Amino acid sequence: MKLFTPLYERALRWAQHPRAPVLLGVLSFAEAVFFPIPPEVMLAPMTLAQPKRWAWFATISLVCSTLGALVGYAIGMYAFDLAAPLLQKLGYWPKFLEVKEVAAKNGFWFLLIGGFTPIPFKLLTLASGAVSMPLLPFLAGAIIGRGKRVYLVTGLIRLGGEKAEQMIHKYVEPIGWAALVLLVGLIVGLKYWH
């Protein structure tokens, strides 16, 4: 079953659109609140197309992702009862409960690490709001955690060039499944760590 390849191919088409930076911003914002596709799938082909703008693309993604994180945080803090049924319907509920527990205990550090892992960013932002994490540590953790991820991805693609993109395209399914396994392992590990 190919789950990640169709999503990746759709993101590649979006990356070639004349308004790709706007789409990247929208995708980065939405992914921090509700959307399942991470912005890196657009960052890679956009960086390949215009390698000198790699830092600009990463900045767009980081700023919009941070704005989305604030919305996710607000929903978690002030409207969690409205979001909970949607999390249950989408199948995120068990993961969310684990993420929320870890966020309550580790706050800033969890965001710092979690922004760099395959844990859906939306779960981190909603959980941080739901446990009433203080806003400044939340922002710092979200910016640093997500920032190192998007700048690392675009920087590596810039350095690796077309070969890097070809490898991503060839191995998108194993990469996607490995990321999912790492996510589950991280959540389980953090749960048992405490």
C-alpha cells in the first residue's frame, strides 16, 4: 500500500505552482493546526528549483508554522472541547493523550525535541494549550524546534542538490513508514521514561 507517495507527488505539483511560496505558507500554517502533510514535502522541491532562496523558503515555513502553532495553542487552551471530537474522529486521540501527558511534564523540552521529530506538530500545539503551558516557553520551544527542522531540511537539500531529491522520491515510502515507527517509538519511550 502506497500511502506517502501520492501525498509527496501532490506536494511536488504544488511546489511548481507560481504561487508556491504562498502555498508553502498556507501548508505550514495548516499543518500546525490540522493538516496531515508536513511542509518539508514542498520545501525540498522549491529549494531544488531555486537553491539560493533556501533560507527564504525555510523562513516562510517557520513564520507561518509559528502563527499556526499559536492558533493550535489557543484552540487547545480555550476550545479544546470543540477540538476533541475531531481528534477522535481522525484517529489522533490515543496519540494526543500520550503527547498531552508528556507535554504536561516536559513542556519546553518536549516542543524543542518534538518540533524536530515526525510527531504531528498539531498535536504538540494543541497539547501545549490544553495543559496551559506558559506562552513564552511555548513560543521559544516551537520556534527553535520547528526552525531547526526546516532550516536543516532546506540546507541539506541545498547542499545535496538533485541527488537528494531523487533519493527522497525513491525512498518516500520507507522514509514515511520509518518516521511513523520513530514517532510511535518516541511516544512510547517518553511515556516510559517518566
